[in-house]
Amino acid sequence: MVEKVILAAPRGFCAGVVRAIDIVNIALQTYPKPVYVRKEIVHNQHVVQELREKGAIFVEELEEVPSGKTVIFSAHGVSPAVREDARLRNLNVIDATCPLVTKVHLEAGRYAKKDYTIVLIGHQGHDEVVGTMGVAPENIRLVEDIDDVESLTVDTPKVAYITQTTLSLNDTRQIIEALRAKFPHIEGPAADDICYATQNRQMAVRQMAGQTDLVLVVGSTNSSNSNRLVEEAEKCGAKQAYLIDDVEGIRPEWLQEVRTVGISSGASAPENLVKEVVQFFRAKGAKVEELVTTTENVQFNLPKNLVRDMQAVPAS
Ligand code: SF4
């Protein structure tokens, strides 16, 4: 019987996700409908569905957006080719790329200009990785693990690395060590490009996991940072760890002989979904406590063109 729930903190929405969702909501009130969003604005099906119900139209590619309409780029960022395509299609672009992803794009651009081979540590096919690779497709080589480092060859004297923002801290450190061993002169950011939100959520889950029999991470299956939280929990002593979209995802067989449940959520998972999971256990008599490992107060500004257009809309 579950006696205790430990809630990891920080968890849930990061500043980049809050900004991206705000951008869609404001755009829906500022521009003539429909407003289009290229790709999932953030990787959470509940968030996407809620915005869809408010009128946002989600598309995979810009060719689905009629000329002259408003399109929002997702928090994961886009390649320069997509920006150019939007310009040629005369689209009104509102860019919800997280500023911490933009920082990685700028790093890639700087290295590419100086003819570096850029090793991008990340997951093949993830929207963020696709966008970052598009910044310098000729220069960037993707590595996903240490095996990829071993088989990597470069044909320039200068080599640098950059990383996806939502990776496992420990795995990335090991890959960077392997890169440094293979290319002693490799350059890169002081630590890595893993963002503050990913780091903080992983640290909180690590501290919590050892005190629990089961860890539940609220998040969608295509959310990179949420999947990493499940892996961290498994590595740090949780007997079981699962990713669930919402309370409906809890399976009764997971709860057998479980006394303490740890709960966290990915950076794109709304807190109301976590509350429903907590309520599920509270209703069974479990006590709830929060394990706070750090606090966050990061905020990002809205895109300037959105702020300008929003201020130009007459008050109703
Ligand atoms: Fe930005 Fe990190 Fe949030 Fe991604 S997880 S949107 S990089 S703050």
C-alpha cells in the first residue's frame, strides 16, 4: 500500500516552455485566425490539444501554411532553411525557439564560420537536433553515444562540440570525456549546453529516486527531457520508473508492494496533470511531501515583433 508520495522540485514547465505557450496564446488574440504552429510547440500532447481547441493549427511543414498567414516556430528551433522558406512564402513568423536553443545555434554558426568540424551530441531525429544540424549541415557530425565517438572521423584540424539542451548530464559528460580523449584540442562550452531546467530536474529526481519504490514521471513519450528523468530515476535506485502522460497511465500492477512513490514531470508537462496523479495517491491515504533541491526564477522575454503587434491591437 502506498503510504508516501515524494514530489520532486523543481519539476514541470521551464521558462522556455512557458514562453512558447504564452506566444501561441498571445498570437491567437493578436492576429487574424487561423494561426499556424510548425511542429508541436512543445512536446506534450495535452498542451498541443488545449491550444488546438483554442484555434491553433499544427502543421508539420510550412507548405501547409497559406501565403501571408502567421506561423509560429516551436520551442525546439528551426534551421535557417526553414526561416528562408518562410520568408519566400511571405509568412508572418513568430519565433518561439527557446533562447537557450538559439544560443546553441549561435555557437554552431560561429564555429562553422571558422571552418571547425562541429560534433553535436544529441538524439537523431529530435526536432531540436534537426534544427541545430541545419545551421551548419556541412560542418556538423552527430554523435549519440560513445560508440559513435569511436567511429567518428573528422577532416579539419579544428574540432568543437556542442550539445542538445535536454540530454542526460552523466551520459553527456562521458561522451565529452571520450571526445577529449580522441581529440585533445577539441573546443566547446565551459561544461555543455544542457539547459538549467534539464539539469535541475535531473538533480531533483536523482535525490528523490533512492528513497522510493516507484518513480512516475509525467510527460509525453516524445519529450527528451522527460525520458531522461525516467532513466536517471532507474540509475539512482528507483526499483521501477515509468513515463506517464497523465493519471490514466498508472497501471495497478506497478503499485504492488510499493510504499513510497516519487513523482516528477518533464519541462513540457502541465502541473495540473501532476496534481491529478498526486490526488490519485492522496485518495488512497498517502501522505505527500515535496523534496526541493533548488528554486528557479528564470524568465525569457517575448519576441519583439509579437510585443509590437500585441500593443497595436485595440483594447476590446
Ligand atoms: Fe529551453 Fe531547456 Fe526548456 Fe528546452 S527544456 S525549452 S532548452 S529551458
